[in-house]
Amino acid sequence: MMKALFVSGYDDETIQHHRINQRFVLQHPYRQAGLVEKVREMLDAA
């Protein structure tokens, strides 16, 4: 099963309004370390 990581410039309220699980969202601006952490979190949850 493939997981998707959403990268968004929208704020938390807008993301929640569209019922997207915050667990799978990385918000702009982000640093490389933040991307690595989010990918690791998703892989560990598999």
C-alpha cells in the first residue's frame, strides 16, 4: 500500500476544512530535516 505525503502552503484551518489528515501533511516553508522527519514518521507507521 502506497502512502502519500501532501506538501502544502495552506494553513492548518484550511487543511482541516478539507479533512486531510495532518499526519500526512508537510507545510511550506519546510527545511530538509523536516522532510526527512516526516518521511521517517510515515515509513515507521507502515
